[in-house]
Amino acid sequence: MGLLDEKAEETRNAKISLADEIYQKMFEVKKQVTDDKIAQKIVLSGENGLGKTSLALTMFTDGLKDDEVVIYVGIDNSGNEIINKFFKKELHAGQIISFNPDATIVNERGASVKDEERVLENVTSTAAAIKMALDNGIKVKGVIVDGVSFLLEFAESKMRMEKNIAPDGGTPTHVWKIRAKYFRAFSSAYMSLDIPVIFITHQDFLPELVEAGKNFPAVKERLIDECGVRVVLTKRQSAEHNHVEEYIAEVKKNRSDIFSVNKPVVFMSVNNDEGIAETHYEAVKDLIFPSNEEVQG
């Protein structure tokens, strides 16, 4: 090893002084404050047809700067139609980047079927690609993972294949840890991103709907616990007009603002007689991503 190589090795192995370490921490804190972006992790749950995807996309595209992008990872491809119809401007400008992690495989009968194991791997590896983009200066305002409930099903299928357990067969308690491990690999990859991420799930991620005497799956509970915000969408008939349906968003958990919890807001009203829909997405966004003025006030 030459002299220059030795000096380089010494530099790499040099201990960081306490002053340098404190400065680095102060710099990181200042960077987080001036960045004006809270890396919230959000679970958005509700049954099909309640506008989860549209709400999530609007929360990130509202006020989107010219140099920012939104990443959409759609497991079941249901969101692409919504993006093409209602977010054409952002899509054509390259500010909504949609990833399709779908994969197929030919089974023993020669039919093309979904390769669930590869889909799970593709979604997880997409998080690594997003991390690389962030490290290279790409300004990602937020990430949406749509169809998380399907990913949990895929993780279970992978578990059953690994242990040779039939889809309707009984499963020992300790084996479920394998499903949790595969699902955890996916969720951890996105939780580690230093930007907001919205996980969209079906109503199976709602502990409120668990039947009496049954336990809420620990793997779902863990994702909810790790996320700072949980939002539930429902629908009801207007008390004033029976031909109007109100779409409700309610924050069930918000670590950064407990005063936003349990305050249902109407984010969309649909007049079925007139075929008119009015949206109020900003009401939900203000609860989750308050402006600087609200935070400082």
C-alpha cells in the first residue's frame, strides 16, 4: 500500500470529534425544519369506491412545485384510470410517476397467472429506487402505495407455498410469522424513506370492524402503530337531502397533532339527482399537513 493509500485509509478510519458530531446533528435538525416537509407515514383505509386514491393524489399534487414529483405505486392498477382522467396535467408534465409492479408467470397448465411473489419483490425494490432518486437530488413530494391489502395476501401466499400449506388449510400460529416477515420487508422499505408515504388499504385494516372475540392481526396492527397518521373513509346519506351522499374522512390517529383526531370532515358531496360532485380535499389535507402558519401560530 502506497503512502497516499495509507493516508486515505487513516482518513476513513478517523474518529469524528464530539464537536463535529454535535454540529452534524444540528445541521440535520436545521435541514428538517427548513425543508418544510414532515415525513408523515399515513394509513388510509376504507371500502372500495370511497375515493381513497383520488384523495391521496390530491393531497400530494395540491401545491406541487415545478421541480417536484409524486410517486404512485399501484398494486392492482385501479389508480391509473383515475390518474389519466383527473390528473392529466401532472401526468403529462412528468410530475406523477406511476409504477406498475405487476408480474405474471405461466403455470403448469400453460395459463398466464399473477406472479404474486415477484409483485411483492417489485414493490419492495421500488422503494430502493425511490431512495436512490432522493439521494441523487430528485425532489419527491410523496409516495402512494395503493393496494396494500393485496400485498398482505401475496405475503400469505408466499408463506403457504414455502410451507406447502393449502389455501384453505389450517396454519400453526408460529408459521404466520413468515407472512409477517415478508410483509415487514415491504413496509420497512417505505417507512425508511424520509418523505411522506400514504399506504392505501381496504377495510380489512380497520380494527373497528373486528368481530367480538376475534383478534386484530398483529401484522396489520404493526403497520398502523408505525405510521404517525391513520385516516378512515366512510360514506353516509346527507341529513338534509336524501339524494346527496357525503364522503367522510376521519383522522383516528395523528402523533403530531392530537387535536385533529376524531373530527370527521366531508371531503366530497355527491348529488345523485343532478349528477354533481363537490370536493373539499383541502379539509383533509389541512388536518394532516398543516401549513407553517398554523404550526407556528
